[in-house]
Amino acid sequence: MNTLHLSSNDLSNTTNSEKAMLDEDMNITTSETDIYRMLLKNSCTLSNDLLELQQIEYEQCIILAEIDRIDVEKQRLKYLLDLLQSTKSNGRKKSQKHQLKRINSNPKSD
């Protein structure tokens, strides 16, 4: 029968091993806590970035709506300008016809 004989050196080694394991557990716990904190910080940063992106998208929508409104107004003004120019052009033609009629109806005396 084999019996296990432990010397005081063996017990102290076992105790040191247990201490080392506890230290490792503490390091893991500390490491996990650090990772958790880092992930939490990254999550907050990502959340802030997401909110900022949503704000930018909202502002872009407002700007695009304003651009559309300006384009509609521009087309309306262009139509009015074309209408005004054609009215002036028609007025000139009528004026020219009227002048021709006057000239033709009043021959110059020599």
C-alpha cells in the first residue's frame, strides 16, 4: 500500500499554488471588470455616435425638403419671367405693327 507523505515543503507549495490560483482568479475578475468597463464606455460612445448620426440624418432631411421647396419656387419664378418676357415681346410686336400702320396710313409729303 502506498501512502502519501507530504512534507511541510509540499504543504507550503500547495498553499502557494492555491494563492497563485486565487491571484489568477482575482486578476481574471479585475480583467473582466476592466473589459466590462471598456465595453460599457464603448457602448456609451457608440450610443452617442448613433444619436449624432440620427441628428445629422434629420438635418439632411430638412435641408433636402428646403432644396425641393426652393426648386419649386425657382420653377415658378422662371415661368413668371418667361410669361413676362413673352408679354413684353408681344407688346413690342403690337407696337411695331401699330407703328407700321401709322406710317402706312400717313404717307410723308415731299
